[in-house]
Amino acid sequence: MFGFGAKKTAMVAAGDALPGRAQPMPVTEPHFISGLPLKSPVPAGMQVAMFGMGCFWGVERKFWQVPGVWLTMVGYAGGFTPNPTYKETCTQLTGHNEVVRVIFDPAQVSYAQLLKLFWEGHDPTQGMRQGNDVGSTYRSGIYVFDAAQMAAAEASKAAYQAALTAAGRGAITTEIVAAPVFYYAEDYHQQYLAKNPNGYCGIGGTGVTCPIGLGV
């Protein structure tokens, strides 16, 4: 029943998505590293960013290591099924992407710096996959929270595409859209690689440096 035979590299149509549920995923454990509640409100002066770069275990680790990042959490976004479970997203029948939500202090780390980590931290030319992880849940995505983030994301995409083209690489497939609803993933997924240091991390990069001085 869990989507065997579903086309992993195609986005499910809204009418074919799993129905989901009204109840949100319970989030009971604090952040494994900082001890902060994962549902902490965004402190005054801080901002939120959200990215999809492949398996969210490795992606979250990249961001929690950045000075100026106050809190990270993983979840599902960009699909149709309300309050999906991990098992449901794995069917590719919810439309969701595995994402990391980042709360950061712009006085310590800029959004442009987070974008640089995004572009260099995975391969954004692979479509509905990242490395050996195949499916719409592993697509590349930048989910923006305001017009300034949209402008910065689009400018960085253009600059990085120029660098990729110069290196003989392919076209970027990253989706850049207004931030959709974020659904928390199960507790065991949160900060997974801090809890399991030898766990799987299936993300890589292109070996191409994201140009700095993007004007953002």
C-alpha cells in the first residue's frame, strides 16, 4: 500500500496524494545539542531559513555547525499531505521534500552565507534525487520567507549557475518558492547524526565554489 511502483522521479499530483491527518506530529524531545525546545519561538532580531538538499540527516548537521545558527530542526515541506509521517513520505505519494528549518542570527551569519553553504553542500543539478537517494523527497529547494530572501536566492542561483556552466556542469534544478507549511519530522530524525555519529549521510557537492559578493 505504500506506493510500490510509484514513479520516484515525478511529483505526485495533488489528487493522488495520501490523505494524511489533522493531528500534528508530536514533538517532545529538545534539540539534542543545545537543549532548546524545537518549537521555540523565533527570538527578536533572528530570522528563519529553510532548505532541501537531500537526506535531511546530513543537511541538518551542516547547518547546526554554523556559528550564528541558533536552532535547527528537520521536517517535511512542499507537498500535499497534511501532517505526513516519514513512512508516508517515503512512498513519494505526499509530494513533500525533506527539509531543514534554520533559525539564525543575521548579526552573526548572513542569509548569503547560508546560501553559499546550500549551493556548495549538495549537487543542485540532479532533479528528483541526491546521490543514491532517489525521489521527490530529495529534491533541491530553497523556501523563502520574504521578498529579500527571494531576491537573494535568485541572485545566488544565477551566480552559481554561471560558475557551474563555466565548469562544464549541468543546469540547476533547484525550486525557489515561498516557504510552504513545515511539518516536523519524528523525534528520532531530529539531530540524527549527533545521536548516531556513524550514521548515513548521503549528500555531497559539485566541487564548484559558490561565487561570493552576490550583492545579498
